[in-house]
Amino acid sequence: MLDSLREVRIAAGAGEYHFTMQRGSFRYRGKTRRRSALSRKEIRESGDGFDVILESPKNGEEFIWRVREADGIIRAELIPPAQTAYNRFRISFPADPGLHIYGCGELHSVWDLAGEKVRIFVAEHQNAKRISRKIIRKEVLGITDRKPQPLRKYESYYAQPTFTTSGKWFFHADTKGFSEFDFTVPGVITFSTQEPPVIYIGQADSYAHLSEKLTSLLGRQRAMPDWVYDGAILAVQGGTEVIEKKIKAAREHGAKVCGIWSQDWCGCRRTGFGYQVMWNWEWDRELYQELDRRIPEWKAEGIRFLGYINPFMAIEKDLYRYASDRGYCVRNKQGEDYLVTITTFPAAMIDLTNPEAWEWYKGVIKKNMIGLGLGGWMADFGEYLPTDCVLHSGEDPEFLHNRWPALWAQLNAEAVREAGKEDEVFFFTRAGYTGTPRYSPMMWTGDQHVDWSVDDGMPSVIPATLSLAMSGFGITHSDVGGYTTISRMTRSKELLLRWEEMNIFSPLYRFHEGNQPSRNVQFDGDEELLEHLGRCSRLHTALKPYLKELEQENTRCGTPVMRPLFYHYEEERAYTDSTEYLLGKDVLVAPVLQEGAAGRDVWLPEDRWVQLFTGREYGGGQHYIEAPIGRPPVFIRQESHVLSYINDFLKEVL
């Protein structure tokens, strides 16, 4: 790779972007002026690299492309002339035309990025235009999409200027603002940015070693509390008595329950979108009566209570009024609190660049959440910083927008650490950028639709998880059953059962009621559902020793828990399949991803495999696997020790 960086082609120019935001989704127009290709003047060698001296053909100004290598990682930096007016840079370098490319943060349906253009700008993944198009196609035209929409229609909760290739090398750019990768020209990779970039490239002889190098640069997730592997985290809303009733029903059916997640712990609001959280980060004493007494009682029974928070505040509540009176909110250009509409209501956002606001909001978490006894929470949002706002620090929000979710994760991490609860309490985030892995112990893959669609439903979880893994974030999970209900798109019993089967084989087994709980099937909807919960939660718990081994690998070396097939099996088919994944090295999971299917075709890499629920042995190749509900296509590598962990469970179900 060092030599290929001698052949870079660099262009520089000036321009601007104009962004407009609606409900976290961004439209932008860009204009570039005076961009010209820089010509190579000379190369100056040094002991650990070289400098390429470039000049502008228009005015003779000199740029330096400085390339150095240390500890197996190449660092390349473009140094423009002093006091330059340039703010548009395009760097192209040669690459193998047959490369497969993965990462760029979290992408939900496009797995291999070769042939694509990818924008790096965090945003709300869901938007009204895409959802409306989907509803019209399905409900009016009767078309069910089985192919992903073009990548140009997507935005991502977690965007990061990082990718990994089938050539066992990674690329990471240390940039802040809007940027873009162009992988459409075979044999050439182009990166466009607003800042003179600093680029890191690492190469290795295995993907595990490559992940280790990448995460040494980006940071790694800390270990989660031991209790999170002791069963299911059930989503329950509506009050303490509802929780008691649902715990009792689950346990009567043999379920292992380690947590109750009540996102409405701080109250609720009912909107046209559904049953939503009241963004006032204080215990709702009327809805959750005696919660302060119940939390330690549940904890003594092995069940933690989890809640919810985000960087917004409900403008009709006292918490917001306190923040607003002290100037703690993000402002607009008129000096007023910048109110952002999320779904159907406006809210104010805490200004994370204000040190006083930072400490106050952190104190809210420490007192109102950790102090109450919460064992964890969803740290939602982070993508919505408007590019036309005014910040306490005076920084340009266009260049802080991408980093905002990393700051949000940092605030949550500091609250847990300062409370001395890192071994007991954890949180999980949705949005991210460079820096997030250092602070967030776990991602979840966002607001999937409660359906089977490849773009947004259950099938989208796998590419989202694997693209995060290849971007350096190795511990993720999804909402069991999905979240988003709109129009006639509601969660079926079959979907919930299949999603449960898939999420057994992930680090966290956590449910969600969805935005319209009463219209969606829930885990306790009938006897079959409760029995299924019992079996799935017991198997997930039986896997605890293996899951903890994988977590320790991630914490120590950056090796992701859920991995693409090619991570350990470098066969051509392994580089293109996004419907299967490896849990560690020893478990291959091929979820049933189509409605009404009683089985599916499964491709197995060359090895000896034991089908988990039948004990039948298989070699590599294509196999049709029958998969009635309760027995998903899951295979254990014959030489592994995983079967010893779950023998008691298998004796029960076989």
C-alpha cells in the first residue's frame, strides 16, 4: 500500500454546502469552484516514508502529500499552503479492481460497497419519503420489494469514513465534515472531503489482526456487566404492576429474564405516530408507583430495570425550563432555543459544547437514573444537530454534526464511570461516528420496520451488524421484533418468533414493544409465544460462557462478536453473502428471513458442521435446511467446544 500512495491523484478547490434538515433527514446542495488537479513536482524520500511535492497549475502554490509508516499503520496527510482558501479536496489512489469493500459505518441493506458512492454524514436512517414510497408500493400497487433500494436513497445513523477490503487492508480518514467515497470506478478509490485529510491505512495477514490494528486506532468497547448474559431483557411499558404481571407470566413459562426495559419510566405522550416517551428525564411517580422500592426488589431476583434518555428535552416540562433559563440549549441564529421537530412534536437539544450544560446533563443521568437504581438505558439519537444552529463553543455546527453522537456517547460513559458503576451499568446507542467505539459499550441497529423488507425490516439487521463490525464496532444487537409501525405495517406473530430465534445468537437479547404496542404482537400474546420465549431465553443464557469469550476478544483485540463469513473462510461466496453470519468462529447462523418459509438454502464454508437442533452433520456447500419455527438453521463447527455449553438445553429440546 505504501507504494500505491505514491500514485495518488489529488485535486483542490473551493466551494460550499447548503444543508436543510427535516426530522433528522438532510438534503444538501454542494457547489465547487476553481477545482483543479495538482501536478507532481518531486518526491522526497525519508527513512519511514516520503513527501510528494505537488503544485497548483493555476498559481504555482505548493502542497505536500506526506506519507509515513509506523507500527504497521501508514499515515498520509495533505498539507496545503499556509492561509489557504481551499476547502475541497479529492484524493484518488489505485486499488485492485476486484476488491470487495465493507464498512463506512452502518448500512442496512447494501453489504459490498464496490460499485457504490457512499456519503459520510450521520442522519436519521428513516425518513417520510422512503416510508411513503414503501407503503404506496405495497398497499396500493401490491409490490413487495425483495431487492434493496439504491444506496443514494439512504442515510445512516452511524456514518464513519472507514472501510475494510477483501485485500485485508483498511482505510480510515480523520475528518469532521461531510465527505464521500466513490467506489464506482474499478481499480480506483476516490475520497472527497472539505478538509485537508489525514488518512490511515493498515494491512494484515488475517482479518482478526486487521481488526486489532483498526481498533487500536479507533478505540474499543469496554466489557458489559456480567448480568446482561443471564436471559432476556423484556420491553414492558405502562407501570410497575404491568411489569410484575409480565415477569410472572414469563417465568411461569420457563423464561430466563435478566432485565425489564421500560422506556416510558419518565412518562409518555400519545401522538399520531404512537406511544412515545415524554422527554423529561425524571421518574414518573404516577405511572411507575413505588419504583424506587421495586427496583432493588427486582434486582435481588436477578432482574435489572432499564430506562431511556436522549439529548432532547420536552419543552412543556420543568427540566427544559431549567436548562433554557441557564442557556444550556442549542440556539438558533436569533438567539432562541433551536426547537427541532422529531416525529410530531418540537423539542430542545442540550448544547454539548457548553461545559456547564455538559456537567448538568451528566448529573441528571447520575442522580435521576443511576441514583434511582437503573441497570442501563437506551441512549437514543445524536444525529439531529442542525447545521444552521449556534453553539456555545462558537464551533461551526457543519463540522461538529458528525461528531455529535460521539460526544453524546462520551457524556453517558462519563456518567457511568464517575458513578463507579462500570461493572453494573451499561447503555446502548443508535448513532455514531469516529470516536463512538471509545465510549459506547454497545450499538443497536436502530428502528427497523416490523416486517420482512430487505431495506428496513428483519433482513436488514445482518448487513447493518456486519458493516459496523468491519468499521471497528464489534458489539451490536437489534430490537427483537423491530420498532416502526405505520399504516397497515404491523408486527405479526411469525415475525416476532423468527426475530427471537435470530437474536438468541447476538450479545444482547432485548425486546421492543414498538411505537404502537397495542397493534403489534408482543412476547406474552399467547401460550405459544410465552413457551417460545422460554426456550429462546434459556438457550441464549446457556450460550453465556461463549458470548463472554467473544466479548473479551473484542475488548482485548477488537475482534467483532458477530462476523461476516469471510472473516474465517476466504471462499468467494463468503464475500457476498449477507443473509448469514458467524457468531465468533464456531457458530454459523442463517436466520429464516422470508415470511411463510418453512426452511431456506444455506451455504456452509468448507468445514465440518453440526446442525444445532437436529445433530445432523454437514460439509461445505449449498444445502436446503428445513426450519420449522423453534428450530432455525444454526450450525456448530464440529471441532468447537460450544456444544458442551448447551448440552443440557439440547437434551431438553431434542
